[in-house]
Amino acid sequence: MERTNTPREEIYVCSKLWDADHGYEATFKALCDSLDKFGLEYLDLYLIHSPADDEEKRLASWRALEDAKRLGKVRSIGVSNFGAAHIQNLLENATVVPAVNQVEVHPFCQRQELVDLCAKHGIKIEAYSPLARGNKLEDPTIGKIAEKYGKTPAQILLNWNASRGNVVLPKSLTASRIQSNLDSFDFTLDAEDIETINKLGAENYVTGSMHKSAD
């Protein structure tokens, strides 16, 4: 895989550390293995996939990523599925603040405490499952707002997330849906509509209990 200098064509490569590879040495090896597989000298972003249960190994993994960043093996480091308590614990022990926290965020799982904590420390939220895996596309509130703007419910969900300053990570294999997702950011939701959507925010995870945390 080759990176180019043309902005439109430039490729950014991100990978993740799996839970079984937590610990300093295991983390460094996993990162180097990923570089070998990609045939790259460095990754643009490397994330700890989840905090897992072992705090000592988790912090050792982060120290390994800090060293990897210092050595130029990765440009930015971050985390995924970290709740507020995990983030706070990491900040108390880290020398490098995570660039991102990749977590499930959508109008039905807003995780405001976590979002606020990350914003306070300059940690970017990458929102995965921003369409709630399609489970909420028939929601009447979202549908009514979509009609108002002449947009699809999916476009409303993505626009709401982006309006909060989050990076959204929708998935699709269909060209028309990918284009529709790209057309989600050419309009601005009225403040009253944002407030209406904000009121939908129960902690309704769609990705299962594995990624739940006490924010």
C-alpha cells in the first residue's frame, strides 16, 4: 500500500490492538506485525480496541504506544470503547493524551458525560454505529425531521452526530448509500430540531454488552 502526496488520493491507515495483545511487549509486537503485513514504515493511527479488564496491562499497552509514537512507528495513538472512568485513569498515567476515542454514539446512545470529558482534554470522538445499525431509521421523530429537510433518516442521524463535532464512521457496501452518506453534511439542522433529537438519548447500545461502560 502506497501513500501519495495528492490530498484527494492520500491514504490514511489505521489499525487496532486486540484485547489478547495487551501488555507492553505484546503490544509492540502486534504493532510491528501490523506494519509488516501492510508493508509500511508507520501507521497513521493505532488504537487500543477496548480497555479490557486488566488495568496494569492496559496501561502497559499505552506506554508501548507512546514509545512507538516517539520512534515514528505511528503518527497518532488513541483508544476505542473506553468509558469515562477508563479515560480518566489513562490520563492520570499517560504522557501522551489519546488523539481519539472510538465509541458507539448516536441519538439513542449519546454518552454525554464521556463526550464532555473527551472534549475537555481534546480527545476526538469517532462515532461508530452512527446509524444505530439501522435499528432506528423508522423512528417517528427522526422521520418527521427528515421530511422537513427533504433528507433521509440516515442523513439526519449522521448530520446530528457531525454537528456535535464528532467524526462519523458509517459502514456500507452499496455505492448509492455511500453517496447518500456523503450528502449528509450539506445542510444545517435548526437548533430546535437538534434539541428534539437530543431528548431521544437513552443509553440504548446496539453493539452489545461487550462495549458498554459506566460513563
